Amino acid sequence: MIWLFFVANTAFSQQLLWPLQSEPGLAASFCEFRPRHFHGGVDIKTWGARSRPCVAIDDGTVNRVKVQANGYGKALYLTLKNGNIAVYAHLDKFASIVAERVRAYQEATGNFEVDLFWEGDSGIAFKKGDVVAHSGVTGTVHPHLHFEIRDASQRPMNPLTNGLYVADHVAPIPVGIALTPLDGASTIEGDLQPRIYPRLLKQPNGVFSPGDPIGASGRIGISLDAYDQADAAANEMAAYQIDLDVSGETYWTTQFDQFDFDQTRMIEVERDYRLQRRGKGSYHRLYRVPGNRLACLSGDGIIDAGLADSYPIDIQITISDVAGNSSKVVFQIVSDQVEDTSRGVSGVPLIDANGWSHRSRDAIDVDWLDGFIRVAASPGVDYFTISGQEEVRLAAKSLPGRVVAGWTPTNIWNGIATIKAFTSQNKLVSNRNISVAYASEDLNIKVISEDSLCQVEIPQGSLYEGLWLELEKSDGDEIPGQISSVYAVEPRDQPLKQAVVVKIRKTDAARRDQRWGVYYFNRKMGWTFLGRESEGDFLVGKATSWERYALVLDSEAPSILVGHPKTGATNQSYPEFSAVIKDQLSGISPSDVIVRLDGRRIPADYDQPRARVSYKPWKPLARGKHIYEIVVTDRAGNATNKSVSVNITG
């Protein structure tokens, strides 16, 4: 059965076929969050099946095919008659006329990964409804079809506003909101930190609310966590449009129609990276932060709650999907500088009494926020002093269980800051040193640890905005002979626009053994490889996020488990080869998986997410003995190889 849908009010007003010969249903929508990028299309459900036929949504020509071990896996690019490009990804196989061209190139070069372009008449023409490929699971772990529509300039467009349709009578669901003070003079419920309202209540009138009015003062930004659903499946997807109205005036609109690939990393400023990084959820910022140039967002969104006559401030957030279903969040902002026993204080502070630091609890806590540093201590502290390149005295604000103050260093600060906490009788309670370095988005900056053994080079353009950084030694994670030279950068909850260069001086062990490298600590994956280039007496890696970095030794070679053929087996003319390869630490690059047949490199399929290597001969093998050999080298340089022989009798 071929699924045909017509959408009369789309930008292109065209009939398109559903890309998959299957009951329509979505697993993911356009512009959902992915690590460091927007989701560029929609994920179409295959309902657990593999190898469902994928059809041309309109007349077009295949002018590009790409094969990767990860990412899109096997992907096909169909240029439509209107100039747009339909992209089909995670495919199991291409239509035979396409597959023959791809396989011929792979066999000629010995490379599995290819990116082929066919210009003009050299492309392969298909009519609407022709099968162009079959769905699969390449480059991913769950069977589905990733489908995109791009314009002629390769900019992804929302397929659901450009000719595709799925039945949708379900309104988006708002999950939570967060309010963030945007400088050291602004507060939420009296505190100098974001506050989260993770459980919105649906009122009898159908709108959602966090409950009582929220107290705030100064410059405030609002973020929203929400998801959308459609009729066919319960998958939680990104909403299409979000509007913020403040006292009847539209302050902000998010509308996911299109984006440019060169701006895809800006998802980390469109979403609230701090909340995402701390595991609080995927919150859309409804205000513009420095470096955010996304055209799918309009407005400034910043609320000035600093005027006494501005209260109460009425807030309405409207979340809509492509089908026109919508939900609303409604609440008020009142002054947190005026005592009001008629309202309750709800929500959850981002930084609780246990703090964000990974080290043991400090007597004086330091948290790096938006353009300022929050200093906190136990009750009984009346004020803080900060000395170094400037001398500052900060009055402490009393909160339940803590006292806090906000410090905005001058831009020239670069060195050690000594923070001291005093009682009202001027008695010293505790003190702490921190290393403060200002990094500008417009300059090449090098931050050096106090012991000079670690350097972080920040190339011009790596930051969305200038910020203060701390690079400090962290000895608690060291394991002699395995992990050494651990350094932490704060704030780890600020996004990077481009990679920075991490350099750690070699230890004696790293000078003797080249299998040491620079790693960062991933909460899910453990120590994760960044690089092992040698630059003088330093080992070097590139990082796309602020982390804990270390030198780590990978002394274990990859494992290879050959499934087929069994050594010495007797086979017919097309003996398939398959193996499972794994590495415990530094990982394996696709280019470092080499399979040979009788000494000639062959383009064996490498399914990196599933750690599988496979190959079936393109042509029948001659009678006699043949040898498959696989060599796998991890990023640390450890190598493993295995050989199996097969005897062809047929």
C-alpha cells in the first residue's frame, strides 16, 4: 500500500507520498535536542521492523549517497523536481541500481565509508512511488527511518510544514518552567540562582500553572520544558512553536521551521545548557543569550522585574504543534523584596545544600553563573571579603540553610582570589582560594593551572560570550599507573561554540608509554578519549565541553570475536564474514578497522553502534583455500588481529 497525503496550507502546497510503506507514525520531530546539534528531520516509525520499502515522495534524482559506520549510517539524497532534497537515513540497503554503483566504488577502493556525488544526468532518476531504499538500523540502535527535507541550499526544513502529514489531535504537554536571574543584582525568591518548577498543575480551565505567584526582582529569563505527541504513538517529541507573552505583549517566539547546519550547535544556547547539563531536563530558553543568532527565534524575552510599579507581571506561555493544537502556562511574577504571607514559595533551587561541585563540600561554595559568581556559606556568616587583583566586601543575604552573595569580577581579573567569610563580630569563619581567569570570545586565550602542568587553549570564537574560568587540580580521581594529572574546569555548565585544546604535561610513565592520552570524564561512559598527540612535553586533546580532564593509560587491546566463517570450514562460493569487535577505553575509529580477503583490503560493513563487522563477497570465490584477516587498532594504538581460513568447494 502507498500512503498519500495532501496538505493544502503548507509553504509549497504539494502532494507528497509518505516516505515509508508503513502506517504513518513519528518517533521524533524536527529540531529535537541532540548532543551539540538540532535533529534535522523527523524519525518515522517502522514499528520494530527492518527493511521496509522507502519510496520517492515525488519525482526526483538521486545525486548523492553516503555510507558511514555511525551517524546517518547508509543515507540516500533524492533531489526533487522543485529543487528540495529528501534525505533517507539509517537504511538497510539501497535500491539495486543505486547499490550496484556504491558497491562497485567500495570494491574498487577497498573503503566501506563513502560519500558519492553524481551531477546532472549522471544521477539516478526515480518516479514518485518508486522504491529507492529499504529502512534499517545502520548508524543507530533502534529501527526507524530518519527523514529530512532540505532546501536547495542544504538547509533542513520541517517536513511537517512542507508536505508531510500525520494525524495529530493531541495538544503539547508543558512539563516545567525555570526562572533564571541574568546578573548578580537579580534574584528569584531572594536567591541569586535559577529556580525550577518541574511539576506544572493543570487547572480546571485547562491551563497549566506552577501554583502561587513567583517572587523575583531584576532581569529575569524564563525557560520551558514541554513535549508534543501525535495520534499514532506516545513518543515524546519537540513542540513546533512557543510564544511568551508578558502582560499582554509578545516578548518571544520559537518556531521550528528551518535552520542552517552551520548554526546547529546553537541548540546549546537555544536550550538551557545549564539545566540540561545538571540533569534537570530539556528547557527551551524563552529569552536571547549572547551568541544566539538562530533565525527561528524572535524577540528578546528578557523581563525587567526591577520596577516597583511593574508588579504583578502576568506571564502566558503558549505551546503549539503543527496541527494547531495548543496548551497554555499562566502565572504571575511578584516582588521577592516584599514580604507576602498570602502566597507560598514553591519550586526547587538549582543549587541545593549539596552544591554542584564534585569534590567534598567546601565551607565556602563558589558557583559560576550568568556573568557573576555566587558565593555561599553556612548560616552565621555576615559578609565575605575577596582579595587579589581587587578588594571587595560583599554583604551576605540570609536564606533557609545558607547565606549567599554575588560577585562580578572585573574583566581584568586573572589570578588567585582569596575569599573569606566573617561573622557580624568580624570573626573569620573560613577562607578559600580560587583561580580566576577571564576568557573573551574575541581573543585567543590560554588558561594555565596553578602548578603549570595543565593548559587549556581557547581559540578566538570558541565561546558564545566572555566568562570567568577556574582550572584546578583534582587529585581524588587519580589511580597510580592508570589515571593521573586530573584537572577540572569550572563552570562545566556553560556551552562551548567550538573545541578548545587541552594540554597536560606528560608524567614519567607517559613519556615511557605512548598509550597514555588525554581523556575527559563522562558520567555515563566513564573516562572518554580526547586525543594523544604529542606537543613537546605535553599530551594534547580537543574538547567540546568543559570537563574534568586527565591522563589515562589504555593498555588493553580491542577484542575480536569472529562469528563466521569457522576456521577450516568448507563453504560454497559466497562465504560471509562476520565479527564483533569491542574496546574498553579509548575506542575504535572506523578507519582503523581493516578487513582483508587473501591479502586485499575489502569494504567490510562496520556497524559501529552495534560493534559488528560483516562482509559478503560481491563475486563468487574460486575453489580452494581463502583467508579472511581482520585488524583492529584502538585510538591508543593497541592492535588485535585474527585470521580465519575457508575452503571453497562449490
